[in-house]
Amino acid sequence: MVDHENDKSPAVPGLLQDVVLDSQDVEEFLTKLVTIAGHTLSAEHDEVLCGVTLLRARTKTTVASNSPDAQKMDEVQYEYNDGPCLRAARLGTVHYVCDFDAEERFPEYSRAIADHGIKSALGVPIPLEGEATAALNFYSPLVDAFKEDAIEAAQHFAEEVSASLRLAVRIAKLTESSEDMRAAMESRTTIDLAVGVIMGQNRCSQDEAMSILKTASSARNIKLRDVAASVVQSLGQGPAKTHFE
């Protein structure tokens, strides 16, 4: 399936760096990634479907695909919670299904995927050094579509992808941390303002004002921040704003 005379892999590292920089988030990066990967393994008369699985601690699996059909194939794998891509991601080893009609490792999943016209699939792990686990998944309607050279090309591509994906995951973590910090600071600002309002209206101490807020939150079964926001908005000045500059 892979024509080494037209091998696209030498340009992969620089291309992937550009993809990371041009992507707004991990999902966009993964979508661009599988498009490149699918193109790399496709032949003239066999357009390979490609998906990627990214398993991260305490977060749901992120799946990107190079086409709606590829996404459907990934969804079948997730429905059964097993398959070459999931095993590749979890175990860190290549898993190749030569012919789903004869596959015995995961019979229920194999029957389901074969009903969609898929005959062979390849799951290749992407090394992430413990930060997360990931794998590329390639599908083909042909039996034994991924010969030795195709598997080697897929492994090489996964190795090249590794550094870029680790960078994308780290950027995502930093972004999430930043957003969490911003949300916490905004919540704290709203509560502090509400406490100040209550202190002024009731001529009470800060502790007493906080107690009033907590009592209202408990009685109304509403989050403390939301109760505080309603107190601030009652002044007619709009929602509280936190200034980070």
C-alpha cells in the first residue's frame, strides 16, 4: 500500500510543527493529524480511513477522524470498548487485523465492524511517555491491506507524531489550568463583592456577611457564587468583572 518512492515521511516533522502552531486546541490538531496519516498510507485505489484515540487521565477519550466514515468506525470500537486501536493505546503495541471475517481476538467487535464493509485494520501506538496514551487507527475495505511496509510507515509516522502530540497535550493542560484559575478568581471576586455589599447593607462583620451568603446558598440550594452574583447584580451595575491586567 505504501510506495516508498513517493514516501511523504521526510516532510512530516516540520509539517507537524506547523500543525501544532496553527491549531486552536488538541481536537483540531488531531483532526489535521489523521488527515495527514490517512493520506500517507492510502494508495491510488484504496483510500484509508484513519482515526486517532487519545486517552487522558480523568478526561474522556478524544477521537478525531479523517472522514465521517472513519468516525463511525471509531464509534463501533468504543461501543465494544475493544479493538486494535484501543489495545494499541492501552498496551503500547501494534495490533493488526488482517481479516475481520477470521478474527478471533474480539469476535463481537469484529462482526460489527465487518458489517460496515471493513475487512482489515491497524492500530499503532503513539509514544507519549506516560502523559497520556494514544494510538492511530487505520481501516480498509480490503483484506490484508496493510503489508509490512505499510505497518513500518505507520510506526514511523507515529514516532514522528509523538513529540508534536506531547506538545499539544501539554498546551491543552496549560490552557485548562489557566481557564480553571481564571474561573476561580472570577468566582472569588464575585463573592468578595457580595460580602462587601451585605456588610454595608447590614452593618455587620465580614464573617457575618459570609455566613449570610452561605445560609442563603444552602436554603435555596444554589451555588454560593450564583447567590453572590445575584447580590451584586441587585445593585444594577451588571455582573462583576475580574481584571487580570
